[in-house]
Amino acid sequence: MVLVPNLSGLTQNADTAWIKDFIRNPRKVIDKNDPRASEIFAKYNTYMPSFGMLSNMELDQTIAYLHTFKKIPETITPDSKLTLIEDPIKDKIPPSKVVCDLQLLTQLPPSAKDLPLARINKLDCEQKTQRLFIADLRGKLYDIAQVTPLVFLDLAEVRPKFIDNPGLGTGFGSFAFHPDFKENGLFYTTHSELPGSGIADFDYEDSIRVTLQWVLTEWQATNPMARAFEGTSREILRIDFLTSLHGMQEIAFNPTVSKGHLDYRKLYVAIGDGGSVENGFPHLSFHNAKRVWSSILRIDPTGRNSRNGQYGIPDDNPYKQDIKNDQVGEIWAHGFRNPNRLTWDREGRMLATDIGARQIEEVNLILPGLFYGWPIREGTFLLDHTGILGKVYALPDNDSIAGVTYPVIQFDHDEGQAITGGYAYYGNEIPELFGKYVFGDISADRLFFSDLEQMKLGKQAPIYEWKISLAGEQTTFKKLCDNCGRIELRLGSDCQDRLYVFTKSNGKIYQLLGLAK
């Protein structure tokens, strides 16, 4: 990763003539032992390219653009005075006595000839028909309600610009069925396409590359009960992304509300930072609710008062009234690196997993209008978003001015590398997990739970580990996914709160039956 200086506030601290000289020929300014230029060179140890070909008008336009990025307060930017934390969370996650039996539910057909044979990613149900669906990132949505998988929709077939390369999170990101799907046949998907495949509704400066676009689509089935989709579709939203990382990988409706509630029929769209922070463009994800990246959006998919006229922005969204101040009215909450999954507990509280960078994995309790830290925080630690993301620091004494809402669950990379899940469990099969938030780690071959009653803003709930068994013998996902390479663990839930686990790359889906005997 190439480190680049943070230029926010530059025009407030350096005169215009110095900035122009440095842009035209930075080596010349550095070689003159200019104090500011020498300090920059000492920190980054590289010369910025010269832009001597720029006219005065072009330089004035560049400086005017830089002036739009106000200075980040020094109090929330790591510096040499702050305390480096070598081991963020010293306590280890203790084991519980919970060991759950698995049973193979079904095997999806391979979507490739070479490993990984499948890229199954999300399992969810349609509330009124109780049907169970699972998506493969390579483009297929399967109906597995009757155990035998049938292709309900093939995005790769009907969307010729669909891409699932270079892997990672690209492809078929997520799906969600409208609460009235049984009556109106509406459901929604997200997928990635090549850059320039369409006009983006949210883009950024044309000097910054676009690697792909994520697209939110509405589908309307002619017969909602049919096991293979036939019907129409329309594009709702398209967003440019810097890299193939951390895209539009989750959409969901609140399943705990009914007609008449303000949240009924509102679609939540989780947007990652697109890899912007790691790749030197943290301003694309910065904490001002003026850009969609690093946010959870809330829209009315059947409304029409958005800028593109394809969806609605609910009146009770926290930034709806601040659109004149350049804040995005679609945003419900912001400050996430990769909000990978959304779920709700019985109290109607939304919980979001957020996959971290180098140190901390977290679960956040989502409330409207709150800022959840990225890219100036990772978990309950301060992060240098302009420098080395592998380091975290102790929070400053005046931390409250940053306005960060901290996670209700967190663990560090001594325990795992990328959080997966989770689900608020209220099923009958496993009493020991009732009322618990069940989650895991994508690559560490581990499953965890925390008590939902202990999840409150301002504190972190304890985490416990649980195990699995198959045919009476305790096992691991590494054993179950022999020759899969990376474990790629995922969880899912159906409409009766039954839990499922699967490893993304071998296509096998297991149902949790209960406690091991």
C-alpha cells in the first residue's frame, strides 16, 4: 500500500504561492530545504510527480478543489503523542459448553470447474411463503425450499454486463424480498458490473479510477409462487466504486414490523468504503454524511422522490432535511468499512456486522443519524486513516468531540480475521442459544455468540465460542470443507429461526439440529 499525505486543511495552513510551487515542481521545493516540504518528504520518502504543464487557471481550479476539504481536527488524528496499542484486546474468547449437531441439508451444483467450486454467500427466506433461498456470487439465486436446489434467477444470464471477477466480494452481492412479495411479486438484488456500464447515480472525481459499479435492481415476478422467475425488472440505483472491495454486499427489509409502521417496506442498503481508505482516498468515506460510501442507506424502493426518480427517500430519514447542506438524504447511519450483514432482534433493533481492516472486527447497534467510526476508528480504538492501517491507538482524552458510536461486540485479530453472520436466534432447537446473537469468523473456523440483553450502546457484550459436531463426532469446518483452501464460513437463518451454516466454496449447506448428545 502506498501512503499518501492527507491534504484536508492544506489551503488553510499554506499560502497559495507555496502550493502552486510544490505542485509544479515538488523536488525543487524539497531540495531548497523548505521546512514544510522537507517534513513531507521525510514522512513519505518519495517525490510527488511534477505538474509543470498546468496553467495558472488549472492550478487555481486545483487549489479551489482542495479548499473544499477542511482541516481534520488534530485531536482525532493520530500523531507521535498518542499511545500505540500492540494488543488491542488482551482477554481471550472463552469456550462455552455448547456443541451443536449438524445435518447436511443440500448440495448446490458447482458454478465453476476449478476451485472454489461455488461461491455461495447469502441464505435467507421470504417471510410470507416461507421459502428458502441462497445466492452464489457467480450469479445464481437458488430456491431450496424443497431441499433440491432450483435456479430461481440467473443474473449472469439476464445481465450481460454482470461480472464476478476478480472474486472477493464481487458478483451477486445480496437479495431481499419485499414484505408484500406474495401479493406484488417484488424482490431486489445487488450485483457488480464493469465501470461505465451505466450512468452512476453516485460518483466521485473523474481523476480517481473506477474499478466497477454496483447496481441495485427491482424485479417483479409474474407469478410469485413459481419456482423459476418470469417477469420484469428495472434499475433503481447505480454506484461507482474505487476497487472490488467492500461494495453493495447487503440489502434487507426489517422483518419485525407490519403495515402501518414507518419502517414497513423500507429497504436498507449497506454500502462499504470500496477500499478507498486502504488505497489512499479516505475522503470518499469520510464522516460527514455527504457521500454514500461507508453508509447504510434507507430507501422506499417504490417511491420516486430521489434524484434519479427511481426510488423514494423517506421523510423520517435523519439527513432528509439536510440535502441543501450536501448531506445525502438516503443515509440512515454512516462510518462503516464493510457492513456485510444486517439483522434485527425481537425488539426491532438493527445489528450490523462490520468487517475490519487489520485489527478489530465489530458488531454495531444501528440507530439513525449516528456515526460509527470508520475511517478514524476501528472498534474502540483510534486509527490513523492517512497512514498505516495495521496500527491502532488509545482513544484521546477529548474523544467525545469525534462523535463516534462504538460497537456492542468486538474482537481482535488474535481471535479471527473477518466477522461473519450474524443472527438473533429465537429458535426452538438450541435453547442454550435462545436470545443470543450468533456469528462467526469467515476464515478462522470459529463460531461465537453474545447475549442480546447485554448489547447496549457504550459497552461491549462478552463473547463465547461454541462448537459443531456431525454424526455424533465433534468436527470443524476445515474438516468438512476438505481441499477448499480458505474456510469462507457463512451463516443463514430461515423464517422459523432455524440456523444454517455453510462454507462458501464447496456448496454444502448444513442445518443446525440441536445440542450434541
